[in-house]
Amino acid sequence: MCLAVPLKIVEIDGLNAVGEVEGLRRKMRLDFIKEPRLGEYVIVHAGFAIERLPEAQALADIEAWAEVENAL
């Protein structure tokens, strides 16, 4: 099973980028995001940012992931 995760864009180099969540950094591609900006949140699936995500929703999703992690 594959899951999409919210990441905050912290570096951009053309269509390559780095996203971060809770100190974890991941490389990603921005092919599907028009005019990406540093600091915005995106949903990442299989290494590709596939959709922008409002900050409030991203933070809620990150909190939900933390709850699941803490429950295990």
C-alpha cells in the first residue's frame, strides 16, 4: 500500500525539490505543481508532489500521522 504524505517545500532547484516534515527531509519532483513556492505544503506520492495543501490541513494531517505513530 502506498500513502501520500504532506511535506513543506524547503528547497527548490528547477523541478527538483526537498520537502520536510518533523525534521525528516525527502527529495521530490514538482512536475505537477504550477509555480511552486518555498514554504508551501504539498501532498507527495511516489516522489512527486501531486497537489497543494492548505497549511491548516497539512498540519492537521501531520498531527494525525503522529497520533497513529504514537499508538503503535
